[in-house]
Amino acid sequence: MIQALAASLLMVAADGTAKPSPTAELYKTHCQSCHMADGDSPLEPLNFTDGLWKHGSAPAKVAGVIAKGVPGSAMLAFDSKLTPRQVQALAGHVRAFDKKLKPAAAQARKKAK
């Protein structure tokens, strides 16, 4: 899990230097100002690390919140700014901040059984 998070945060450039991945850049641009760089916002509804997912922690639920937003809250809809692939990538990225959650691939395998 830690390796997956590290891989989603950094990519190695041709010259050997680390650079943020495209998903990490999306997070920085669209999410970090409210949710903090490490997902550990001091405001509970904005915190990804505390294990409390008001709208569900399943990848599809998280992606739905990113895409459609939450009416009556500060969470805006990003479906007009991001592609579906970017939304899915961000959902995986923010889920990785919560160490209690299993990676999306493990959840999919469990459901397939």
C-alpha cells in the first residue's frame, strides 16, 4: 500500500530526479487547498486519514463525490473539469491516504469471489 501511494505521488524523470505524478499534480491543483497535502485536514469532513467516509469509501462512491460534488457543502463537482479517468485516479489517490482501507484492486478481487 505504501509503495502504491509512493508510486502515485512520484515518478522518476529520465535524469533520475523525482517528480510528482500526473495524479499527484491533479490532487495538488484541485484538492490540496481544502484537504491538505497529506489528506489530513483538521476539519473532519475534509479528512481522508481518519477512516470516516461520510459518503462511502468504495472507489465508485469516492469517484462519485469527486465527479458530482456534495450539494449543500463546499465540495464542488469536478466532472466538468476532469475526465472520468482523472476522477478515478483521484479517487484511488485520496483513498490511499486512509491506511485502514484496502486498495481498490483488493476490493475488486474480493467482490469477484
